[in-house]
Amino acid sequence: MSLKYTPDHEWIQSEGNAPATVGITVHAQDALGDVVFVDLPEVGRTYAQGEVAGVVESVKAAADVFMPVNGEVTEVNEALRADPSLANTDPLGQGWFFKVKLSDPAQLEPLMDETAYAAFSQNG
């Protein structure tokens, strides 16, 4: 199982050929504050790496959720749509945003691991 992070504060977890799971990081939800709304991507749509795939809104601000890799959205988290606070209470678990079938698994390689992301988020 591989957990990687983007400079835009998304995480992506992949395991073999199964669709990868994407969400926002603890750092991102801390910066946003209480999440009150999420706009999730359309299932079946293909996105390019870096393309806006959703929006997360909090009491403080709205932020885009970027696609960490090229791929097709296979599932969205309806529980998160019903209860956006899951992005705050369990951002790396029940607060996931969507699942994506990777077009090019090699795009995961340059993303940050947990150690690199921790250093990045402290300095960013």
C-alpha cells in the first residue's frame, strides 16, 4: 500500500491495480477549519493531473481539490457529501473524497511520502 501527498495538500492511497483513494490532508483541513460543504467530481469522468476535481468549503474559505494523477473517477464518498465534517474528523479515513482508476501509475513516484510532506507542510 502506498500513501503519497501533493504540494496542494491532497493525499492519494493506492494498492495494486485497485482504484486509488484521494482526500485532503490533516494540514489542509486544519487550515480550512470546519468543513461545511464538498463538491465532489462526476463518476466516470476522466481528469488530468492538476485539474480541479472538486471543491471543499469551510467557514473560513473555499479551496479547490486537485486531481493528483491522471485518471477516471470510479466512486465518490456520498457519506462525505451528506456529512462534510468527516473531512475534519477523519480526513485520512472516512473523510476521503473520491476513488480514481490511475491512467499512469508512474505519476505516483514524484509525489511526497509522509516524511517529505511533513517537512513541506511545516515550511509551507
